[in-house]
Amino acid sequence: MKYLNTVRFNLGIPSLLQGWRAIFSPQYLFADTLAGITVAFIAIPLSLAIALASGVSPEAGLVTAIIAGIVCSLFGGTPLAVSGPAAAMAIIIADNVESYGIEGLVLICLMAGLMQVISGVFGLGRYARYVPLPVVAGFTAGIGAIIFIGQLPRAFGLMPPPESHVFTVFQHISDYFHEINYICLSLVILTLVIIKALPKLLPKVPAILPAVAVTTAVVYFFNLKTTANISLIGAIPQSLPMPTIPKFNAIPFVELMWSSFTVYLLASLETLLSSTAIDRLTSGQKNDPDQELIGQGLGNVAVSLFGGMPVTGVIARSMVNIKAGAKTRRASIIHSLIILLAVVAVGPLIALIPIAALAAVLFSVAVGMLNYKELYWLWQTSRSEAIIYVMTFLAIIFVDLIAGIQVGVAAASLFVLLKAAKTHLHISSSAHDNIIRLSLSGSLTFLSNNEITELEKRLTSSKPGEIAIIDLSSISNLDSSGAAAIIELFKLCHGRQTKCYIKGLSRRFEPLFHSVEGRDILNNYYIVSENELKQKHQESAPISSRGRLIHGVQRFYAERQHNDKRLFEFLANKQDPHTLFIACSDSRVIPSQITSSDPGDLFIVRNVGNVVPPYVKNTPHGEAAALEFALTQLNITDIVVCGHANCGAIRACCSNVDSPQTELQHWISNIRSQLNLKQTKSTDQFAMDNVLNQVNNLKQYPVVQDKLKSGTVNIHAWFYNVDQGLVYEWSDDAKEFKSILGEQQQT
């Protein structure tokens, strides 16, 4: 039922009404008009050029830009986006035209549009983003390369080959190299020079339209159409065609659905990437991907009725729209009206544009799509992602678009799988004991053969009588193959008279050890800490724990310091903790673990019973010194006094056994003196009372009183239940300790 509430059977129209009202408001009219005109000056030559690359007529490119600019703007989820023919779609459109003709392309456009509408209605827009960035970048670069290569025959003044495959194009150029039209090539170079040079002289002037206009003027005034055989666009209709329903028998059904799905997928991906890029340029409301798909789908349906080609949100035109000052959806609509006006008013002039000029525009677009700097950046930051980029790029060029995406996604999935399945191994042995310690982290799966082999080599070289401890506490993923490998390692060790133990195995992985050998390991060779060796392997248990400490230090250096390099560089110069944490010395209470804190977060004071001695002027002790240092020299905002369950100090307070007066007993007596032991309470309840007593002691210190008065410090009373792993906090309102998780209360 909750899902049905998010379905947009109303096409999201209620959420669009406010934006539609803004279209008829005089506010921002001048800014939107200026932006619309600016984008139109870019869209006209680009639409003509993309139509050329797509294998459709010039008028189809202009009609597509007009219809899409209005419909997609009205219904889309990215208010300042401009939609129309996109260079990224040119190759797949050309392939469809080559295979099914214009009628087939129009039908594909309609079906792809309907798929987009359905995806948007049912909230599937977010899933189109699950394509890795290197695949998208390689895909874009591959299309750029194909466009560049595909326009070479036109740049040389040659007729394009019947097939647009890269090898076919090069073979075609080789066969007709002797017929190259050098005047045509000069016109291409002239157009490119203007496109590149004009922004440096006049940064605010869109360079493409002036470049095409100059080249057109040169061809016209020097009569190069006749004298140099320069091809022109030719006459175009000076009005919009009447809408017609595409013929549904133009393509076999299976081919129709597959081709439509491909166009749908690529168009949706290009659109959502464009919307994401627009979000970075605007500080207002973020795009709505599902609504954007509805808008694009309706745009493609409308375009198909007018004989156009598939459209997407276009990054370049959208960015120009924003930079030109667009404020509402109206800017894109104005851009479409300007293009329509140009078709009606200056259609004969558009007919004079040379094909060479449009080829130059496509060269400029293609070079921008190649974006070699992105590949260089990927190579510097992640070689695996650079490889994905290159594989996608090469597959698109030498096979086809679909193969490129399939290869890229498959390669990305493989790299992710290999990284996720990576097992990190740290092995150490110490001269101070006869223990080999092996710590594994990450995944231990069927892909961990290299690490298992490394373990076998190390255990094979062990000496008789040595003990091996395999620490699995940092294993995040374990499959049956990994569990079987552990069992085999045990057999190997026992065959060499080497006792082997495991520790830290998560309970969720225990079912994997369901075999007889596996159950034997869990029952007889599982230890929760190395101290258990004294019970299970007393004759070889180490007297000193120094070897374990050294192993931990080595592992810390190998893993934590390098992972948190910036943090340790910062901590090398100063500490900046936010909390003073007063806790018991009990080894089960680890403040940084309980709070998931990083080094440098907590300033910790620990003693038996988490005690803050009552304030006595001019009576120095460690707790008072730490308290003064924390509140006067550090940026401490919070103080936590944390007791814990099953506290030995509190048990000693509750005990009636007479003990000799030692330093420890004097300390316990101080805690006992503040507890009302006449009450009938459990040890844990007295431990909670002790926490409150220490908070009251804390508030006696002048430095604490000053901070409380100024409101610059907060004091919290906590109780840690070791068995539950839960922390309870004292509530002044409820007068009890309540779970910080808010789901359980202390009983």
C-alpha cells in the first residue's frame, strides 16, 4: 500500500502546477528570454549536425528540438534542463535508421518514450543510475570517437559509405583517397578555427552559430557549391509536419522491443546524468529523476508523432541555459519557439549551410566527448576503473554500443566482486612464545585461493609443538568454500603436530561448520581470547602476552594507520577531543569501541569504579588534574561518566567480607561511603547509583561549575550493559536510566 502511494498515475502533474504558473508570470521574463535565445543559437546548428550524424533529414533534427524543448520542459523533473537531439544518441539512431529506416526509427522512438513514462510512473528512475562512472565515461568517449571517424568522409568531401562501421569508414577513405576535396577540408578547418578561437575573443558569444554562418557566407559568395562541388543541406520545409501515428508493422515485434529498450536505456541514462550535472550548477531544488523520465517519455512520444528522432536531456545546452540566466521552465520553451521562428523565417538561409560546416561542428562535439583528461584522472586514481573505461571504449568502437555497455558493466562487476572478496592476511610469530598468529579480514570465499595458499605455506613451515591461532573477528563475508578451507587448515596443522585454534568467528557463520570436523573445531578449538589457552593447552600456553601485543601493534600499523593517514597526520601535531570520558578500568569496557570513536575523539580517564573523588581544595589527584586539563586546555563539549554491569568494584562494595586495609580497600571504601547499601538492590542498580554519585561529585569542581553556568559543557550519566551491548543514559525527566537506542528500557 505504501508503494502504491508513490506511483504517479497522475504523471506528477500536481507537483508541476507551481512551475507552470511561473511560465505565465512576468517575473524573470527578460532573463528567460535572453537564455532561450542564447540556447537556440547553439541548438540550431547542433540539431542539424546531429541529424546529419544520425542519418535523418535536417528538418527532423529541427522538429525534434522544437517539440522536445516544449514537452520535456513542461513535464520534466529538472526545470532548467533543455532537451533535444543528443550527440550521445547519434550512433545508435544511425544504426536503427540503417536497419529499419525512418519509419522504424519513429516507432522505436514511440516505444522508448512509453517505456520511460512507465518507468517514471512506477518510480524506477533511480535504478538507471546504477551504471558505473567509468562505463558512462568510456561509453561517451566511444561515441565521440565513432562520430569523429564517421564524419571524416564528409570532411574530405566524399560520400559516406553505406555502412558506418569504423573499419568500413577507413577502407572507404582509403579507396577514394584520390578524390579528396581539399576545398571542403579547408572549410572544415575554417569552421573549427572559428569555434575554438571566438570564445577567447568574445567569451559570451556562442561560437557555433557564427562559425557556421561565416562558412556558409564563404560558400555562397564564392559560389563554391558549383565551382568546388560543395554539398549543402538543401531545402527544408518551413512549417511543422502534421502529427501522424507511427506504423506498428514497420519492425518485427522482438526486434522492436529490443531496439526500443536499448534506446530507452541509453536515453534515460544520458538524461539522468545531465540532470545530476545540472544539480551541481543550481542551488535550488534537486532534480526528480522519476518525473524527469515521465517528461522525457512524453517528449519522445510527441516527437515520434511528428516524425522526429529520440531525445534526451542535453548537458551542453542545459548548462548554457543556466549560465545565460534562465530561471524557469519558460527558457526552454522560448528556445523552441526561436527555432520554430528560424525555420519559418529563414528556412532558405538554413538550406545554404554546407555539410562541411556541420561536419566541423560534429568534430568539435566529438573531441569534447573524448575527454582524455578523464581517462588520465582515472588512471592516476584507480587503475581498475581506467581499465573499465578502456574496455568499454574499445568494445563500442570495434563491436557496437550494446556490446560496449555489456563489456563495461561486466568488467565493473568483476572488479567489484574481486575487491569485495579480497582477503587481507596478517601473519606474525614471536620469539617470546611459540604461537603463530594469523589475522584475516575482509572476505574468505571461493575467490580467496591465494590467501589460503599463503596460510598453508606458513603453517607447513611451522615447528612441531607450535600453536596456531587464526583470528576471524574481522571477516565480513564467509562462504562454504572459506569454511571448508579453515577445516582443511586444521587437518594440516594437526597432521604436523601443531595445535590450531580459531577466535572471533561471528555466530552468523557458525552454521557453515555443520560437518563433524567443523563441530569439533567449534566445540574444542574455539577460544574467545588467548587467555583460554591456559585451560585448553596449558602445557604450551605463553607466560607473557608480549607476543600478542606485538602482533596487534604490527597489524595496527599495517591496517589502521595507512587507512587513516590524514587523521594520524593531524593527530601527530595536536589532539582535539570533543568528550571527556570517565570510565572504569575494567577490560570489558572500551570507550572508543562502545562509541565507535576514532583516535583523538575521546579524552579518557579510567580508574576502578569510574570514580570522581569529591572536590577538596588544594588536594591534588589524577582525576582532578585530568578534569582541569580537559576543560581548560581542550575543546571539550561533553563529559560522560560511564559505569557498567557486573562491576567488580561495586561487588566489593556490596560484600561483607573483611579484607586487609590496602590501597584498593581504601578506594572501595570511598565508593561504598556514598552508596546506601541498606536498600535492597541488585549489584547493577548500585552501579547505576554510583554513576549518579560521581556525576554529583563532578559538579562540585569550580571549573565544571563555570562551564555549566556558561552552557559550554554537558554532563551525561551512562551505564553500559556488557551482555546486551547496550548503553543506558540517565533521564532527569523519567528519573531512570533509559536505553540510548530508544527501544529498550532498563528493568
